[in-house]
Amino acid sequence: MKFQISLLFLFLALSACQNNTTSVQTPSTNFQLDEFEFFSPTLLIQDKNGNAIPNAKVLIGYQINEPFENNFLIADDAGVLDLPNEWNTELPLTVEAQGFLRITHLNAHPKSQIITLIKDPGYNPIEVKGVVNGFGDLPTDKHMDFGMVIKMMKRDGLVSFDLNELISPYNDYITAMGQRVGIPSNLSLPNQKVKYSILTLGFNKPQYRSYTRQQGLLNYYVAQGNFHFKNVVDILRSGGDLFSAIDELNLTSGGFNHQVVGPQGATLNLKVGQVKFNASTQIHAPQYPSDLFVASVTLNKRNDNYFPTDIVSLKPGESKSVRYVAGETPEFVSLLGKSEQSASGPIIQPQMSLTITQINENIEFIPHIPKPVLKENLLKAEVPNYSFYKAGTYAVLEDIRKLSSGDAQVDVITKRWEIFANNWESTIQIPEWPEGTTTRNKSQWAIHYLGTNEETLGFSRDSFSKTTHLTRNVTDSN
């Protein structure tokens, strides 16, 4: 039952990231190709705050000394690198610096440009903890009340999100009906009594623990909600449809707070009830194959940060009412996925598609793609049919570490290398980094095809904020 409860809240967590996978992921690097003018073509390598990154290593092309000699270079202490005269055509540009993630842009041109990197967050999460309050005196009834603490994200977090910050890989344990039940540690249960059949059960876990690998001023959100306890327990115990359980979730309000998070973590208390979800609208699912599922999350925005106000599952062609904050314009993040039943419960498969829509826009998905194939340094995938604008291809090398929390195990995924291509590529040739590529654990390549509702020029991390559609799948790399 522990696994199913965690999986139920996974779908709630997906809302804050507008996102895309069941694995825990780390934040990723930001790659920009902003242009500026020097007397000769020059790279300027900096962090997201505009500070120079000294001694960054740069590879122009697919391998050292190809297509010209001395194509593996080092920027100076000011983060500046004069481009060689031999570079005179479109080539891959790969950049790595101490403490930053490696990135490649496959369609780089020999012109002056600024490259912005994000720090390598490392493998160890930082704990943010506190108490959720504001529930008041709850009645003794058949509903379980909860607060779920989530780090808010901006729209460009669509692809590069960290599920570790949304569903904690660590469990806290409560006792229910004589059983020890693990729940995600970022879930807070206020002091309450819940009726279950002829029993009255007491719960009180106001504390939460959330995890991030980002530092600085971070914005957090707590979603207040409840669900019919017996209905959900009976559904999950009987091995029933997970999405029937999802539809039992009832989000009613939210709360916000922020804190500066340092290497040692932070304490942050939150209060529910600051904003009510008091308006409603209809969303409509497209027709889709019966062996897949659709879950849709309603989002509102606060200071360019997104937070969820509702979540529903949708059968093919089905319409449902969803709630949002009155006076605001909601957006909808819908996920087309596939799950397979196992002895421990449903397992979400890695192939998925996602779309972001506005009110009165049709939900339409890019089709799922088969599992990519990796042979030596060639990553091959089947390009899907798609009628909108093709923003680009995004491939990521991910390190997978098994993390134990009690009797549960979670895949913690850390991004190690990102590759951007301007077009939808069926074959990506992975550059041979002269110093080799190492991961600590098992690894995989994930490939994404991204689409938009409007034509864009070039493809980089800036394109993520304009993405409206994507499809994704993975393959082992070792």
C-alpha cells in the first residue's frame, strides 16, 4: 500500500513542474548562444549571474583534432576564448568547466557568442524542512486532509525538472490500522481523526522534509487537499485503477513562502489557505489508445512560478470540470503515459508525451516514440509525425543511483551531459570528449522531441519556455 500511496501523490507533484517522468532528476545546465561583437569571433563563458567561468574546456567538432588540429581549447581566466580561424562551418560545440555540467550544441556557428552554464548540483540533496499549519480544527469525518510541499518552478522547468524536489525520495512512516505505512517526507498530515469503516483513526504529522540541489532564494508552495480515505484505501488495496484514486483527490487551497537555501539546508514553515481554488472550467481529452492513460493538471501562476490547483485523469474523449483561482488564467499540463502492473503496483513506463494548453485549446499529443538505440557513439530514435513547429531535439545522459529509504527504493537520476540540436534528428552523433565520460552508477540516454505553436529560430534552453509539446523515451548507455 505504501508504494501506491506514493504513486498517487506523484501525479500531484508532476503539476508543479509541468512535467515528464517518474524518476528523480537533478536540475540541469542552461545553454545560451547570445551574440555579441568582438574584433574576432570569441566565446564568452559565464554563469547565470553573468560571472566569468575561468578555464572552461571547449571541443569544436566530434573528436579531438577533427575536423582540424587543435580543436580542444581552454578559455582564459576571464572566461574568454578566441575562436580558431579553421572553424568556418557549422559544427558541434561542447563546453565543460570545473563545477559545471557539460553541454553540447550540435549546430553551433563560428561567431561571437555568450555561453551560460549552470553549476553542477552534485549528487547529494539539500534538506528543506519545516511545519505546515493553518488547517484549523478539522472535523472527524471520512476524509484525509493533507498538505504537500513543492518547490515552485518556472515554465522552462518543463524538461529539466528535479522530481526529487516534488516527491521526496525519503519516506516518513505512520501507523494505520496496525500497519506501518511509508509516505513521501514532503507530505504533511495535520492533526485529525478519520473514520474508516467502524474505526476512527488518528493522524498527526505536521512536519515535512523536502529535498533540493539548488541553492539561493527558492520559492515553495503547499497544496492543501483531502481525499475520501476508505475509497482510496479500498481502490489501492484491491489493485484497482490508480486513476480512480487520483480522481478522489480534492485540492482546495494553497500557500506560499520563500527562503534562502544554503549548503546546510534551511527551515521553512508554510501556511495553507492563502489562495482559494474557487473557479472552474472544462477540459476535454482527445481519443487515444486504450492501453495508455492521460492525467491533466491545472496550473496557475504567481510571479512567473507555477502551482497546481487541480488534477484529474481523463478517459479517451472524456470531459471533466477542473478548478483554478478566480480572476487568473489557468494553463493545463496533460501527460500521455503508459503503466504496467507489477506485484508491487503499477509501474509508469519511461515513454511519455506532454502538452501544455490554454482554456479552450484542444489537447493534442506528439505520439510516443519507440525505445532509442545506442550503438557506439550514435543515438538513434524514430522521429514522430507531428503537425506543429519542431523546436528541436534534446538528449541527456543521466546517471541512475538506487536510493533506499526504509523498505522503499527510488531511482535518483543526475544529469551529466546535455545535447541540443536545432532539428528533429533521427540520429545524434555524440561527440568524443577527449577526457572521457564517467558516471558513478548505471546510466541512460533520454531523448526528447520538442514542439511549439509558433516558429522559433535555433534551439537552446531558452526554447524550453516556449515549448508546448514534447515526447520522450530512454535507452541504457552501459
